[in-house]
Amino acid sequence: MKCLSRFLVLFLIPGVGGFDLVIGDIPDEVQNLIDLEMDGFPSSSKARNGRYQRSTSDWGYVGDLVEDDDKIGLYSYKVQSTITSRLANTMIQARMVNNARRPQPIVFDVQVPKGAFIDNFTMDINGITFTSHIREKSEARKMYAQAKAKGKAAGIVRSNALDMENFQTEVNVPPGMRIQFQLHYHEMIRRRLSSYEHIISVKPGRLAKHMEVDVRIIEPQGLRYVHVPNSLGDHFNGITTISKGEKKAHVSFKPTMAQQRKCPKCSSTAVDGNFVVQYDVNRETTGGELEIFNGYFIHFFAPENLDPLPKNILFVIDVSGSMWGLKMKQTIEAMKAILSELRAADQFSLIDFNHNVRCWRDNLVSATPSQVEDAKKYIQTIHPNGGTNINEALLRATFILNEAKSLGMLDPNSVSMIVLVSDGDPTVGELKLTTIQKNVKQSIKDEFSLFCLGIGFDVDYDFLQRIATDNRGMAQRIFGNQETSLQMKNFYNQVSTPLLKKIQFNYPQESVSDVTQSSFHNYFGGSEIVVAGKVDTENLQHLESIVTATAANAELVMETLRDVEELDGFMKKDKYADPEFTRKLWAYLTVNQMMAERNAAPTAALKRNITKSILQMSLDHHIVTPFTAMLIENAEKDEIMLADQPKDPRKGCCPGTLGLTPNAPINNKGIPAWANVTAVPVSFMPEQRSPPVSSLSINRVDNDPHFTIHLPKSQSNICFNINSEPGKILNLVSDPGTGVVVNGQLVGAKKAENKKLNTYFGRIGFYFKQKGLKVEISTETITLKDGSYGITLSWADTGHIIRKQLLISVKRESNVTISVGEEMSFMVLLHRVWKKHPVNVDFLGIYIPPENQFSPAAHGLIGQFASEPEVSIHHQTPGQAPEKPQAIMEVKGNKFTVTRGVQKDYRTDRVLGTDVLCWFVHNSGKGFIDGHYRDYLVPHLYSFMKRP
């Protein structure tokens, strides 16, 4: 009997991992076709070297499609998904054509479930086919570098952090040319609240002549029911068909073009959402199912009809300033409903935190009606403000639970848990995420679970997921909208009914050898435990298992049995069944488990060993992981694009599955002249060269935070400081006319000096409302968000992103330039400090040219000076220091004393800076800026400011 080489158990509750692809160029041969089109595109032509020829196949749709203004037609949008014993293999295919008379980008933008593994991606551009292959990362990079050095195609891929993540490909396509995209991925279907739920994002973006979603389900255990909720809306009532047999089902959704229209004469599509298939399998009273096929076994375990165990629960709620408004209102509403669902046997308490931590009660109390009512009243009084101290809040919660246990206040059959609700990164207290993770892990000591709810787009969801997984919990993103309270309550329902305190699987030695016994605490209702492993099926007729579990005052013994020959016969008869489903499930779960183990590895040596195992699994099973890369290449293998995943030092290992090509070259096309202060591109700007004087005519905020406003008419520089608190968000530009917002969030130094705590910009947010784009720049990452689409670069990357004519250019560990056509530009500089510095922290500076074309309605600490005020500086007199003379400034009807001083421009020398003379306005710019600096505080990183 062969040994079981890998044994794995996972809680199957909603998980994460995802993808995003941006192709920055196209093959030379296709570019040649673009060049030919400038003189008229022939109906059939070859590239200049004759290697590629336009496909002669006809999709039969030219002139028969509904097009948007961009003249791009979608011939077909097809989704095919086959579920074999909870493993879903999904293919999404789009066929498109550019019917415009000019070349333009065609986008393939689909959402892939986080946690899914991409198997394959192909493109066909008029007969030129690109296929994908998985390689070890260094080998893939080498092959890509060789192709890139020859001027061939370049590509970048990056993951983001949403529950459904975008895989987005953009290719510039000549007129008349056709293109086909096809993406394959597989995932394990998760059991949620007593049913399996397969979610497919269907967002074609335009009307398709042929639209199809086809789902086939093959479940050897037998199907109890199949249900397709009306998730796409009432518009599509009666279109979905379901055919169900004893062990198989077929779901089909094929709306005609007329049925896809939002209205009878509309040219826009109503297909925009998730197509959801729900089902459950027949279960024996034991709640266990064991399947053995092709040398692998899968053990599903989901007992039902058990009484929930009593729980001890601490709710830890973020009430920092970024929770202001709808998010806080919805959180309060959800918490009041959740508190009402506590059972009499439960104990609970509340902790709310910003830069400080407060407890509703210092110890756990019984969930009596009076205590619940008092807690609701307390929640109602919360008013968000200040920074975010996640570390202290979680340590306070773990202290309360640990103390209650040590004092014997907890029922031995109860289950303890913490539920954290937050929308942001830590801004005060301990800021290093790995240190917070370590602190919480050491404090919890595997005694209870931590569940995390990340609200909105600003939260570092990967961190919440890691810290929850590390402590036997789960994380979920909650989108900050009108359904926030409903999403929170649904999440709570998943974790609020612990059924089992301990589970142990016992596999007989004659069937499987060297099995490590695994036990689990806090098994929650609606979830499912899956055990996967290898077996030697030679002469094996049966594999038996005995599962023991501790429930409420009861010890359960459950025997499971599955006939190998019966399953083998069933699988071979069905042409749609995946014969590799057990192997793929085992590989899928094993890789996910090893990545979690790697994150928690206590030593570098153990981490290296786990990394080697992940790499080998990735190559053996064709899985894109953080240690492999996907090469996308043509048949001749001389046109190569790379899907790669760099390591992100802040997020640790493995936040997603694909990543950015590091050190990708940037040209200076689209980089504004003011940002490019020398003749060379910003990517290669010499650090020591001083800029010409004219380049210093910049409005900027840098250091603590020092504002310098350049007034072109008077050729004066006016500067002032803002002294506020960590966590506060200052509005820099608020322009309702152009729909542009720039805000900066303050982060504090590690400690005060001379009784003053210096503050700096730790995050800067840009909101371009008319484009629907948000850009967040922190000292760790640069993120672009477009609705559900998102792409993130780290400061370790050099690269650029283009979206809706907005260009983001990143220079490694130096600066980010944002350009909006020719109208606006912004530069953000990164200031790194020694990590062990006793006082200073990393921070950002922002530089804004006064030539930016803001509207007359622009305001903000910088925006108000888009319309230059009349300034008079006179009666200059010597100051206390010879180099600091004083003068009288008159502006906006105010008269006050100013002092001549020096501020720094760090664009070319980020260490020493370049001296800039300015007149300094005291008292946080009082008299020079409209109103008081507090008038410029806003609740959210993307908020417009109310005029003072």
C-alpha cells in the first residue's frame, strides 16, 4: 500500500484569490496590419513577413450586430460550466469585432471568483492564436525578457482584492479585425447555509448576437434539488430552463438579442450581474460522503439537524473617521439586528475603536433582553472620528476572552469568537501588519476564532483574510452601499451557529497509511469540511472512515462508506463528467492549504520548504500560483506576454494568483512635462540632478505636512503648515465642475517630539467622478478602482496603467504620476525612512501644477488657488534671524505678518530636497486660506468638500 503523500482538511467557507490582466502591446505582425489600415484596410491581407494571414473563417455577423458608439460588435458571449462532485470547470468566451474605421482597444473584462485557479487563457486575433503555458517564475521571466529585448509584445497581470475579481485584457485592434478571447478556470463550489452555490459573473457590457450560459451538474451522491434564483432581475423571468435527473442536471440561459435589451428600443444590455445556481445533494443521516476515484479520495462532511452550541462573542467595531456616513449608519442598523439574534445561552460584549479603544462592558455578559437592549442603545450613540488602532482593539478583545476562560466563566461546551468590523488599514498604534498578525495569533493561542468583515474598497482585505485564517476563522468583504446591513447579517448567519466543538477523522491503516489525525474546533452551521488525500486503489474495494465529533453534550460517531466500483462506473458513463475531478480537487485544496501554512510558518527554513512544495504542485497540476507564471505566446513562440505574481512585502505571500511584470519599461508618452523635470523619462530620472527653476512652480504638500502654493501672477511662493491629528482626512482639491477630488489622510509619527506629534500624509485618494475612477496611493501600494474592477501595483514595481484615458505611471520606490489627458497631472512622491527609526514613519508628498485645468468652482486647501487671489506683500523688516525677515501680507481682505523661510522640493532629490524660498503664513494658514483648516476635513478618502 502506498503512503498518503499529502493529507488535507479545509473549512469550505467563502474564500479568496483572483486575477487581473492588462496587455500593454500587440504583436508586430498585428501592428503592421494597423499601419496598413491607415491607407485603407484590405479585405484579405498578409503581414509584411508573410507569416500570418487573416483568418478566412466567417462568424457571419458583420453588419448584423448592435454596436455602441465605439462601433465594437459582440458576436457571441458564451459561458460553459461543468460541476463534477463540487468541482466546477468554467469557460468564458467572447468573440468581438472592430467595425470602426480606426484602430481602437477591445476589452475582455470578466469576473473570476476569488480562490479560483486559472487553467488556460487564449486569444485569437484574426487567425493569430496565443495560448498559455505554466512555467517556474524565473524561467518564465527569462523567456519573457528575451522576447521583450527583441521588441516583442509586453503584458502585465495583477490581482486585486475583491470577492469576485476582474480578469481584464485590453488589446488595440485594427479596423475590421476580429478577436476571440477564451478563459478557463476551476474552483470548488462552496456550501453556504445548507446549499451549494455556483456564482458566474455575466457582464458582457453590450448586446450579443449569441448569448449563452450553460451549466451541467454531475453529482454521484444524487441531487436533492436544483434552484436558479432570479439574480439577474425580473427582466429575464421564464428564460432559464432546468432539466434535472437523479444525479445530473442541466441549466440553460439563452436570451435572444431582443430579450437582452433593457427596453424594446434600447441598444444597451440588461444582462449585468451574477448568474447563480443553487443545489444540494442527497445526504445520509451521518452527514458524510466519501468518494474514491483514480487514486484520490475526497471526504465531504456536513452534518445537519444538530443543536447549536452556546457561544461567547465579542464584536469589535471600527468607528474611525472613514466610517462616517452611510457605512456607519448601515453598520449600526446591522449590529442592532444581529444583537437581537443572540440566544439566551450566549455571552457577549462590544468594543468600539478609533485611535482609542472603548469597551461597552469590561467582561462578557449574558444575552438577556435587558443587556441586549443596553447594547443597542450604546451602538446608537457611536459617532465616527479619528484614526484606526486595530492592534490594540483586537488585543483588548482577546484579553477579555482569555480572562473569562481563566476565571472559569465559560461553559466547557461553548465556543468563543471575535467578530471584527473595519473599513481601513491601521493608521495609529502598531502599523506593521505582520506584527499585528503575530500579536493576535500569540494572544488567541488557538483557543477561539477570529472573523473579519472588511467594509468598502479601502480596507486591506488580504490582511483581514490572513489574520482570520491564521486564527481558525474567515473573512468577507462587505461593499459599502445600501445593502451593507444585509451583507453583514448574512455573514453573521454563517458563523453564528457553531455545531461541533471537535472533529476527528479516523482512516483505517489497511486503506490509507501515515495519516495525521486532524481535529477542528468551531464547526459552524452551513459550512462543510472536506478531507482530501491519495490512496492506493489497487485491489481496493472499499475505503471506510469513522468520524467522531463533539456536539452539544454529545459524542457523535459517524461511519461513511462509498463503493469505488459504483462511482467508477457512473463517472465513465457520463461524457460531461471530469475524469480528473478527484485529482484536481486534491491539488486545489492542497495548494490553498500550503499557501496558508506558508503565511503562518514560524521559520524561514520551513517557509522555503513549503514554497518548494507549492512550486512543484503548481507545475505538476498546471496551476498559476505566486511561484509560477503564465506565458501567453503564439505558435512560433516569438511573441510572448507574461502573467506574473511578484511578492508584496506588506501583504506577505500569496495575496492572489497573478501579478504585475516587475520592472516593466515605461516610455515617456503621456508623461506631463512639468513632472519630467529633465530631458529623460520619469522612470530613469537622475536622483542627483537639480531641476530648472521653472519646474519649481508647483503647488505641493510634503513633509509635516508643509503646503507651498505658487502664485504665477505675483511670482510668489506662499507656504503654511497644517497641524491636525492622525487619521484625519484633509481635502486638497474639490472641484464639482470637473468632478475631481484629491484628499490626503494623515498618519502620525511613532512618538511626539518636544510635546508635538508630527503628522504626514500616509494615504492620498484621487476621485475622477466623470470617469468613475478612484486612485488610492499609500506608502505600500497604488490602486486603481473602476466599479468592481481594480488593479494594484506595489512600490516595488515599475510600470503603468491606462484606463479611460487616465495614465498612472509608477517609478519603483520613487514616484507616481497621474495624467488625465492634457488637462490635469499630479505627482506623488514616496519618502522611505529606516524601519527601526524611533520616531519617523514612511510618508507621501503630492505635487500639483498650477496649470491644471480646474473649473471656477474648484476649492480645497490647494484647489482654491486655481483662481489666483490678489496678494500684496510689503513693509519687509528684519526678523529675529537674518535669514528670516518678516513682512505684511494682505489677501482676501485679511492683513497679517508672514516670515520668509525655506521649504523643500523633493522631486529630484528625495533625501535632501531642493530649497524653495517662500513667505510662511502662521497659525495653519489662517487668513490665507478660506475659513479654518478644520473646514477642510472630510469623512472619506473620496469625499467632496462642503464649501466653508
